[in-house]
Amino acid sequence: MTDSPVLAPRAPRTRKPDWIRVKAPTSAGFAATRELMRAKSLTTVCEEAACPNIGECWSKKHATVMILGDTCTRACAFCNVKTGMPRAVDRMEPQNVADAAAQMGLNHIVITSVDRDDLPDGGASQFVKVIEAIRRTNPTTTIEILTPDFRNKADAAVEAIVAARPDVYNHNLETVPRLYPTIRPGARYYASLRLLESVKRLDPSIFTKSGIMLGLGEQRLEVHQVMDDMRSADVDFLTMGQYLQPTPRHARVEDFVTPQAFDAYAAIARAKGFLLVASSPLTRSSYHAGDDFERLRANREAKLARTR
């Protein structure tokens, strides 16, 4: 049921440069967010993927909820989420997510999941139920989803989720196609591209978003080609961040990309026509997602105004 990537041999992790270091979380807001997640029996990708921004985000009561459990059916070489046979789907999860969003007073919420290749629909119906529960409980909250690729189930899965009308549909390409066999062996680059393209075809009003990690050995021109591929699929929002090795058994960091290089990539991406670009060492898919959503809407309105 799992895919076995080529993991790095056990070795000391490369020392992080100053620009990638963050302070340990200690605030009262962080503790309150953690307590609420525990009380609602919710999992967050912030914890499971060891996100470096967890202290900042949780102190502001921002969290990315990871539905469908904490166990993934795949074993990507970059990801810290545990692999194995997942538990049964929690029927109370959709309402628990909606209740947590209400209690936190969220204007914007991000929902992601583990890969669930064991489920007939890949878990798409749970995304739909979560979206519907949030709409009932928090009608003004905007919803961003970050889905897996729904391997061999993508058409029906994406159609069902798009029909539920999330505000933002995110699916990450993660890296350049050359590195897929070792970094993302259970996925297929062009299948992920087609997924993003199909969202826009089904409902052009939904913002689409995708991200890649840098520092895995990709070449500059390969990154430019990924940008072009995303634009061909009409992706609105590109995120780029530094890959960090979670454990010595994961893919190693080949390069710590400088903030200046991230800025240069961002300038090229904007020139290629993305509505919004977030590019920095600490950028992650849902980092500052609420503020970015407001920028997305404003940028679309400005673009439409120029064409009238």
C-alpha cells in the first residue's frame, strides 16, 4: 500500500544558515491553539510536518487542519508525516473542524489531508463534508484546501470537491519532474498538472495554487519550466520555500537557497503572469494564507479592471 522512496543514508543534517532559523514556540496563543486542536481531536500539518512557522502561526491562532487522520499511505522522501495503514475515517471530523474554526474566529481556514490511497475516492468526500460543515457553521469564513493527487481517482474526486466550491484549491507539485522518482515516487508530475488544470476548467472562479520546495538539487532552468507548466495550467498563486530535512532518514538538503535567490525567482514568476507569488526560505503552502487570499482577490479585481 505504500511507496518506498530512496531515502538519504543516516548522516548529520546540514547546519541551517541564520536566515532559516526560528525561535521555539512559547506564547500563550500557541498553547491555546494546541489545546483547542487536542480538545477537538484534530490533527494539524503544522505539527505532523514539523513546520518551522508553527510558533508564529499558532500564536496568532492560525492552524492548517489535516483531515483523514495522521497516517499517510505513501512515503515521500521529503515528508515527516508517518506512513502506514490509516484508521477509519472519523465521521465527527467535519463538524469538529467547523467548530474549531468558529471558536478560533477564523476569517480564512486551510484544510489539507494525508494521502488515502486505501479509500475508494481517495478521501474526496471528506473534503466535501468539511467544506459543507464550515459553510453551515461559519458562512463568512473563506476556505482553502490543499489536496493530494487522488491517484487513479482524480476526475471524480476533483469534480466533487469543485462542486462544493472552496475559495482556493491548492495542490503542490513539490519539485521538478526530474526529481519525482526519488522525492515523490508515488505521484506523477503531469497528473498533478492535469488536476490543477481541471479545477480551472470546471470552475474558473476558484483560485488555484501550487508550490515547490527548493534546495533538493533542482536546476534554475528546471524551476523556470515548472513555472511555465503551472501557467499553462492557469495556476493563479505560486509558493516557493526552502526544503528542510525532517530527519536523517529523509532526503538531504542539497543547497540552502539564499533569500536573494528566492527574490529573483519571485520576480521571474511575476513576469510570467501569476496573480500572486510567495517566495522566501520560510514560505510554506499555508503561511499567511488569509492575508494572501485578500491579495489574490484584489489582484484579480485589478486585472479585470485593466481589461474592461
